[in-house]
Amino acid sequence: MNERELARIVRVALDESADRLPYRTIHRLEAARAAALAHARVEAAPRPAHEIVRVGHRPTAELAGGPAPRLAWRIAAVVVPIALLAAGLFGISVLDTHQRADDLAELDAAMIADEVPISAYADRGFGVYLRNVSSQPRGHEER
């Protein structure tokens, strides 16, 4: 049973028993009903735009007198930060790629400028030689 059905049942019961009530009681009930209706009309009247109306403990912009945010602004408020984040991540990726390319170019330039012939880099023993040389302290290199 919803609220309207309950109100209808109560109204029917009151109408049926209203014939047995004294005149003074009926008069007071009519006055109370008129006051309740007047109070309900005042509450239902539109409020001035400058009044802040709270809905769910937060003032809403539309009811507080400000214009309601348009759908485009709402979408932009979501899309723009996501686009900025994606652009930032893309920029970081590009910078990282360029940094790696610069590091590889520097390594290639060092290999070409080195006194060791390029064929030595393909030799299996060259890796062992590099490990041995890099593990020796700098002051104790063989001459």
C-alpha cells in the first residue's frame, strides 16, 4: 500500500465519521485544514533565486541562484584532465625514447673512437676481458 492509498482510506473513514461529530469540532477541523493547506501552498511556492537551498547537505548551483552547469562543461570537466594526463604520459614516453637514443649514440661513438678494433667486440673472450678490467682498481692497471 502506498501513501496515496493510505490517504484515501483515511479520508473515507473521516468522511464517514464526520456526520457524528459536533458542530464546534467540525468548525475547528475546517480551520485547521485551511491553515494546513495555506502552509502547504507557501512551502510549494517557488523560492527566490538568491536563497541557498540545500539538497543532501550541499548547496546546489542551480538552486542557489547560479546557472546550472551545461552538459558540455560537465563533459569538459572530465575529459580535459584525462587528456592532460594522457598528453603528459605521452611526453614522458617521447623524452625517454630520445634519452635512450642519445645514450645509444654516445655508446656507439665511444666504441668507434676506442682503440680496440671492432672485431674484438665479437670475440667471446672480450666480455671476460672487460669484466676483469672493470673489476680492477683504477690505480693498479697493468701497463
